[in-house]
Amino acid sequence: MPGVVELPTLEDLKVQEVKVSSSVLKAAAHHYGVQCDKPNKEFMLCRWEEKDPRRCLEEGKLVNKCALDFFR
């Protein structure tokens, strides 16, 4: 139906949070960027090509997983 926006379910959006302070994020930004370069670029490419963030949820989850693994 035209004009109807389909939103993802809350279950689709649920991911574990990266629980570190902003100072830790800033201090580790360069190292995180190197380690998680590929998932971040894939996500940004998806966002650029699709023009709809809802279509890039899986790529976003991979970015989140990489961050969680990095900060463990």
C-alpha cells in the first residue's frame, strides 16, 4: 500500500549494548577503527546504497558485535 511505512519489530532492533564510558570510547577509537574497519564500511556502504537504514539492520548488528568483541 503506497504511503504506508513498515517499521522493524522491537525484536529486530534488540542488540546488546556496548557498556563503556565515552572516555574509553574516545581513547580506543583509533584501535577500534582499525579492528572493525570492514563491518563499519559495509554498514556505511549499505546505508549509502539503500538510502533506507531499515534495510541495513543486519550490517548494523555486525558492527555492534565487532564493538562488543573489541571491548571485551
